[in-house]
Amino acid sequence: MPREPPVTIATRGEAEGWAGAAVPTREAGIGITDSRGGCGSGRGLAVALLAQLETACRACDELAHDTEELFLQHPDAEIITSFPGVAVLTGARILAEIGDDRTRFETARDLKAYAGSAPVTRESGKSRRVSHRRIKNSGLAAAGRHWAFAALTASLGAHSHYNRRREAGDRYHAALRNLFNRLIGQLHHCLATRQKFDEAVAFAPPTLPTLTTAA
């Protein structure tokens, strides 16, 4: 059987030379051939792949710019981005998944079920099992995980809520999902009432009942 050629490791000088080589642009094309009309050396292939990567990155940047520009023109953008942890692109993703028809989700519970953040309770006889939803909008659920994680450093109330869930026994993902469940319920309320997020109201401490002493 023919033996495979040994793998060679480029020296530091060769690597620096390749790194400094001009990367062809999209306009110049990426057709690189050697003197025999072949596909070129490993260096040529690397440069061609870098050119493809540069083109893909440029297209992503243009798409992100256009998405942000269009999203900020929407009347719901100001409310959505008022929430902690929601940047422009995350807000655009959330709006794209839930839409702007406010009659679509009559209650916050409907939106939570759609996002997969609300748990599912199954009962059979004397057994009762609570688990997370597997049938959901995966795009919204993914955006919700990112939102909840970013909110941990953007909101003291969100961070405290997450810590309480961890102390209660929730694991990392379950605690994040519970935080997302609370945030998206608040988002439903804010969109329905046309008001921005208010940290003092959203994570207000629980009101303890007043104790009266017997006379």
C-alpha cells in the first residue's frame, strides 16, 4: 500500500509570511492555481478559505446592520430594549419570533408556553412530575437563554432571582429558564400596556402581611 506523505509543521517564519500574504477580496475572486494548473499548494488553499471567510463575515456584518436599522424603527423596539440584557440584535430576534400582533398571545401564560419557559406538570394517580417543555419555539428559547444570561450582569433583581433559584435546588439551566420565564411574562405585560421595563416594579421585594397583636 502506498504510504501517506509525512505531515510537516511550518516554521515560525513561514507562518508569519503566510499571515502577511494579501488576502484576495470578493471582487478579485478566489481562483488560485499553480504552474501546473492544479489547485495550488496548502498555502493557496488557506488563502482561498480565508477569502471565503472574509466574504462571509462581511455579509454577516451587513445583515446585522440592516437588521438593527429596521428593528429600531419598530414601535416595540424601545420597550423590548428597555429590558436588562436585551441588546438590539437580541431584541430583533425576540420580536421576529413573537411577532407584533398583540392578540396572538392573550395572556402571559400563552407566551411562556410558546417560548418553552413555563414548566409542564404531569399527574397520574398519586404521582406528580414537573419538567421543562420540549415542544416550543426553539428560536425564541435560544434567544431567551442568551437574554437571561446577559440579564445576570445587567440587573441586580435578575441576579438575585437567579441566586434564589439556585439556592432552592435548581441547576444552572433550570435557574436561567426560570428567570427567562419571569422576564418574558413581564415583557408581555409591558407590550400590552405600552410601558418600559421598571426594575423597581419587576423585582420588587415581596410584601409581608401585617401582623396585628391581640388587645
